[in-house]
Amino acid sequence: AERGCYLKVFPAKTTYTEIAAWNPDGYFVSNGPGDPSVMSYAIDTVTEFLNSDKPVFGICLGHQLLTLALGGKTFKLPFGHHGANHPVRNLSTGTVEITSQNHNFCVDPLSLSDIAQVTHTNLNDNTNEGMRVIGANAFSVQYHPEAGPGPHDSRYLFAEFKSMMEQR
């Protein structure tokens, strides 16, 4: 909304058909609680988002659901990542972003080696923190770029998503 986009929020179990009827320019898959592997309804919807050829941006649980929709795997972390000030390296720029996180599951980047490019890595434990889908207008991050109050290092991701929608 801060970037001039009109948003509509749908409940988690809304079908792709219902969402697509709104004719959005892109799909934003938000954060949320739980084990993504048991959310078949959401995995199916995200798969349809990918098949639509419209831009897709996922954060936290959305990152994990995008992974599963692509046929990748997630795993449970021993203690999870919780709180602020988690350092994440943006592999494209080499910069370190200070992030806010709240999740217990993580993406297995090896399960997506031919499908997605790793874009961000957690500097505390080297786990996956972001990816870009090869050959698709889709990307995601594990952390919370919308976090506030707190660091704003990752707000550029929303500008990137808006640019993808405008270019389409």
C-alpha cells in the first residue's frame, strides 16, 4: 500500500479461482504459522499462481509454500529463527541485511538446485533465506521485510515486486 498498490487480503483457504477472479497484477504470499508441508490447499493455490505467469512474491511461510509448490522440500529447524537482528547476506549485492524472523521451518536449497537460485543466506547458520525461481517472475525470502518497528534494510523487495507487476 505504501508503494501505491491496491491490495486485497484473502483468507488462507481461498481457492485460486476465487483469487484470480479479482484479476490481480501479482500474487503476494504472506507469512503465517505452522508446518507448510501439511497445507496442501495453500500449496495447490501457490502452484496455480506460478502457472498464471503473473509475478509472485512470498515471505516466510510464503517462501516455504513457494518451495513446496515447485516440488522442493522444507525441514524443521532445531530451535527456529525468532526475533530481530538476524544477519542475512544478499548474494547479489554482497550486503548484509539485518532482518526480523519468526519461523520453525526452512527451505532445503538443494531440493531446488535446478529450479531456483539462492539469493539470500542466513549468516548465523547458513540456511536459505531467499530464492528467485529460474524462468519465472517469482521470488521469495524467509524473513520479514515488512517488519516494523525495526530494520528497514529489506524494503527494496517490495519495490522489486511492484516493478515486476508494472513490467508485465
